[in-house]
Amino acid sequence: MAVLHSTTMQRHGAFDKVFIGITGFLVVVGFFLFASASLSVLAEGTESVASIAFSQILLGLGGGLLAFSLAAHVPYRMYRVVAPYIFGAGVLGLFLVFVPGLGFEANGARRWVALFGVSVQPAEFAKLASIVFLAWYYSVYYRKMNNVFVALGGVGITLVCVGVPLVLQPDIGTLTIITAIAGAVLVAAGVRWRYLLAAFGVVAVALLLIVAMRPYVLERVTTFLNPLSADVRDEGYQIRQSLIAVGSGGWFGKGYGQGVQKFGYLPEATSDSVFSVASEELGFVGAVGIIALFIAFAFRGLRIAMHARDRFGALLVTGVVILIVVQSFLNIGSMLAVLPLTGEPLVFMSHGGSSLFFALLAVGVVTNVSRYARKSI
């Protein structure tokens, strides 16, 4: 990537309004989809609507917009100074879920901590912390990329440090996303292809070991390959119900708020299955529109990376864009039965205050990088 050269920071002044606009569309669409999907919670009475509204609207949206504004105005080069400490805090947060009285288990996984009566998922911060660390490492050691140990050292440190607690939780979805981020940063940093192939081989072996340690991963892949053979209580049921929702939407959908599958059929209608709700109510056209927004987000974000003033900024933006786009398409792909279920939320749209907060924080960082672009984008 030709952009990756360190230069003196000078304020360019203007934020990338196109990127902010695309993000704004995603957030607005997400708000209305979440509101519609939440009708299922109201009807079933399985969870307090006030509780999820507080988490999503006040903490996720309100707190996230505040974080976005702050990150957009704090010079991104400041993160480079404290990057190892940010990463250390992210790894520590992953281990906090195992502290008695602080971490708690839900749906067979231990991924949350309770802080002041609010559940927080430390993995969301760990994703962003990993990006900051990788961007720092490959901007500091870029002159030594001819050495295979240096070239792959940053990725190795990242995946080992976050991989251990994530496998123990277990949260293979987050580990998959961080691995994708690491791969994208390696490519953007200009690491040699033979080193990339070596890294791919190591990751493949590690994946086989994880499957051996966590058989549920293999069960999800098996369910993905043949969902009709799975018992209705497992992931196969969710895939089938999701496909029913998507197929019943037709070209233009049943109308906003008029979906049926979210009422007792679709598991996790406000989180994992929110794209299925959107497909049923907005139809093929609406679903394609959502996908197009994420594609536009990716193209504009990578354009910002290409025009970033220095290597650190370019890698930082690349990591954030890959995080949001890969996570979103993992969710969409699983709802369309073209990828195995991962349990990862659809960014900006699924229920999850932590996810929305850190997504908006990450977008704020990208926006700040755009402010220092080498030339008009």
C-alpha cells in the first residue's frame, strides 16, 4: 500500500462527510430494525423491554455517539503511544469474565461481565484493542519485514494473547474476526506472500486443534452443511426459520413491523436474527440495500486508508473496516445459510450495547484519520 509512509502530522481540517453519511444511514436503519424486532420481546414478555432499550439506546447509541465525537476529535497518533497498554487492557478484560461474581454465563458461554448492573462484553473492546496493537506493531517494525519472525510476530502475539481466553469462554466467532483483521493488516503492511502462506498454515493447524478442543465448533459446521438433519432445538432450527423469514419477504417485504417470524419462531430476533427480520419486512430490495450500505462502508473506509497520512493511520483504518464488514457479513451469511452460525451481531443493528458503543467509537477513529488525509479524498 503506497500510502504507508510516516510523515509529519498536519491538520487537514475536514472530516470525510461521505463516510459519516454512510455510517449514519446504517445507524438509522439499525435503530428502526431493532425497534421492530423488539416487538417480539414485548409480545413474549421474556425480557424487560425497558432493559434492552436502556442497553441499546442509552448506552449503545447515546454513549456510542459520545464516544464517536470524542474519538473523531482526539488525534489518532495518540493511540500509538499507548498501544501496548490498550492491548494489555483488552486481554485483561477477556480474562475478567472468569472472575467469580463479576463474569457470568449465558447460553452456554462465559462472555460477559456485570458492571453497575449492566452487562458488558469485553470481547468488543478486545477487537478494537487488537487493531490498535497490530497497527502500532507494523508501523514500528515495518523496516524489518524481511525477517519472518518479526513479520509474523505481531500477529502471533495478538492471536495467542486473545486466543487463549476466547477459546476458554468459548467465543470462536470473535477469534475468527480478529484473525481476519490480522490477515488484512499483514497484507496492508506489505508482508511477503510466502510469510502469509506460512501464517495461513499455522492458523489452519490451530483451527483443527480448536475443533478437537471444542466439539461444538464441528457441530455447527455439520449443522451448516445439513441443517435438515439437526434437531429442532439446535442451530439447525434457527437456520430453517431464518430461511423461511427471508423467503417469505418476497421482493418488497411484508411491510415495516409486519413480520411474523420474529414472534416465537426466530430465535434471538433482536440480535443474531435481525437481518432475517429485515428481509421478511423489507424484502429482497431492502436486504440488498443493507448489504450495499456495508459494501459502500468498506469501499469508502479503505479509500480513507489509502489516503492516510502515515502507516499507523492506514493500518488502523484497515483494521476497523475489516472488523465491521467481516463481522457483519458473518452474521448475514449465517442467516442466509451460506456460512456457519457464529453468534456475532450485525454491526449497528443487532441488540448489544457493547457492540454498538465500540463500533461507533471505532468509526470515530476512522473519521479522525480522514481529517489528516494526504490529499482530498
